[in-house]
Amino acid sequence: MQVNGERLWADLMSLGQIGAGQAGGHDRQALCDADGDARRLFMHWCRQAGLSLTVDAMGNIFARREGTDPSLPPVLAGSHLDTQATGGRFDGPLGVLGALEAVRTLNDAGIATRRAIEVVNWTNEEGCRFFPGLMGSAVFTGALALEQAHAATDRAGRRFGEELRRIGFLGEAPMGGRPVDTYLELHIEQGPLLERVGVTIGAVTQSCWSAMLDVAVTGQNSHIQSTPMPQRRNALYGAALLIAAVERCGYAHAPDGTASTVVIDAWPNNRIVLPHLVTLSFGLVCETEATRTAMLAEIDAAMARIGAETGLGFETRLRRLRDPFHFDAALVAATEQAAQALGHSVMRMRTRPGHDAFNMSTVCPTELIFVPCRDGLSHNEAEWCEPVHCAAGASVLAAVMLERANR
Ligand SMILES: [Zn+2]
């Protein structure tokens, strides 16, 4: 089972023309015009491959290749076409177009399968414009209510549901609630491990422990030019100390634990008034639960210390606490066997980033298949995956897909 690597690469590069960013990558955030264009190009390719298309009320797109027994639950494979504001050409599209290429390869070989195969594009995996991420798969699997997803707003106040309708992808297919036999997702690793050890395929066993918190730092407005230093209660100063403490906590626990602050807003955010309110968000990911507990306690202690020193208030809100999702042992083994049969080096590994495979693992046997990316760089326009690695990953995906679809 070898896919047509040149065809896959040509598609990745064609899709790469849509929503082009400033530096060779993408700004194709969920439900922007470019997301709509990318979806329409993907659907065009699916029709060319003879697949039948459905879109649900989250805008998730399913492209189905019928099986010889249509009554059996299908094998799903895919990922997402949306990107970060500074996104690359592979994070997401490789999993969608790799699955499409696997299906085309079955078509070319004239292979029928018992179960149907569906290539899926999940809506808003990235979660940068509308929180939370993994949104399309979360609603599909029942982890998030449809109404709640539709009510999410971006920073400009636009609603998810209205934007979905605006780009023409508020579909009518039933929302989830149907059995799925298997879910497979091909993705770039987004970290440096595979490249460092020179291995082509990662068979992902599980995810890690993570946390995401919002913090509100409160002080007092006063005149920046006249307020004596001992009287100042500058919320931005407290935020700066906390940002440094979070980052230091990450360094102290690396490589097991990582932590950084990523979002900050200040009020009133002008040059003449000391800010009374600063909100920030930080996230951490850990290999063990004990590390997560320790890091959260250290950051809590840092906040108490900074509060005592500065007279500022700190209020935290836990946005997400995520324990590991475990992937299917038989599928991990099948991925290893497929890679070996195709002559590719393979290793078992964990994922630190989140993927739609997390949600799918709660409803069916699921596997995430990794390939290396240059310097482990992702969520960056320079993100790069070698053509041979794209083809190798898609070939492994195709082999596992075929095996599962014939069960
Ligand atoms: Zn992704």
C-alpha cells in the first residue's frame, strides 16, 4: 500500500495558496473567508475522487467512500483545514489530504472495502479564533453542546454560528450520534523527537497532563506622572512578575513540564493611566500528574508572594484541566506493523499538543500517527514536513485504514 506522494504533495501546496500568511505559511483561522475557500477546494477534490459529501451543523465535512456493507459503522480518517494566525501548511491539512490520498489510492487499485471510509475535516481544531479548540469533534462526540459552540464569540464579538452560516457551512447532516468503527489521524509531530532520533513514524499511545488558566490581576487606576511610587498599584507590574514566574516554573521542570503565558490584555491600556486590570492566560503540559500538581502549586505560591509584595489582587479561573487520552492498543500495534511492512522506522510516543483524536478516542478505537517536522517547529509559518515523510505517513495511514475497513 503506497500512496501517490507527488499527488499528495501537489494538493498540500495547492491548498497552501489559500489564506496565505505573511511569511510563506497561513493565516486561515476557523470560519474566515479563506477557511471557506479551503473547504470548497477540498470538497472539489473529494467529488473528483467519487466521494459523497455531507456537512453537519458544526460545519464538519464528511466525504464517504461506500463499503460493500453500508450497514457497518465506517472508518473515519482526517484532521482539520483551519490554521493558527501564524500557521503552517501541514498542521491539519496533512491529516485531511493524507486521508483523501489514501482513499484515492484504494480507488486506483480498484480495492473495495467492507466498511465505508469517510475522510473528515473537523471545524475549528485550532481554537485560536473561537475557544475552545477541537470544537467540531467535541460536538460530534457529545463532549460539547452544539448551542454552546454556536454561541462562542471571537475577539471582535462575531458569533461562531453566524460565521459558520456566513461562509456557507451550516450543514444539515445529523450532528454525531452515529457509531464509528475506527478513527485515524495523521499529523506532524509538532515537536523535535522524531527528527532528533531519525525515526519516520510515531505510533502515538497517549496524550499528557495539561492545564490552562486565566488570571485577573487587579490594582488601582491613577495618574502615571503624579502618583508616588509607594502608592502605585499597577496591575501590569504584577502581571509581569507573574509572567516571569510562570516561565521560570517551566524552565525548572523542563523537559517533563513546560509552561508559558500566551495572552495578555490591560485596561484602560493608555499612556497616562496606571492599569487597574490585566488579564492573562497561561498553559502548562506535563509528562506526569505529579509534575502538573507541583507546577500549579508553585505558580499559586508565586501569585500569593507577588500579591503580598505589591498589594495587587490575583484571581484565577481554571479554563481547562486535561488528563491523558489513551489510544487503542491494537491500533498502535497495527501502526507499528504497517510502518515496518513499508520499510519505515517507527517508535511509540506520546503527544503533548491536543488533537481531534482526543475526542474521538472517547467514542471509538482511535490512533494518531505522527511524522517528523523540521526543527520540531509548528504554529509557525516556516513549519515544514519533508515530502517523503508526508508520503510515508499517508501510506501507513492507508494500510491501517484498509485493514480496519475490511474487518
Ligand atoms: Zn493540528
